[in-house]
Amino acid sequence: MPQLNPAPWFAMLIFSWLVFLTIIVPKTLNHLFPNEPSPQSTQLPKTDPWTWPW
């Protein structure tokens, strides 16, 4: 049963994760978004109580 031989599959797994962690992850982390979110004000909005009609 050749599928139980881990030698070629394990090497490919390690190599693919090595490529993923060294090339793809830094490229995605360096991505800059064109529209940075603006900071929200710290003041809470003034809310009026609702007078229920019943």
C-alpha cells in the first residue's frame, strides 16, 4: 500500500507550509487598505427617553 509511505507526502507538506509561511503570509500582512477608518468620537450621543402612548 504505497499511500501509507509518508516520505514524499510529508516532505511536500513541510515544503508547502514553508513556502506559505515565508512568502504568502508577509505579502498579505503588508497589504495596505486605501480607506483607513477614521477614529470615532468618544462622546456618547444624547438620547431622549421615549414616552409611550399607552
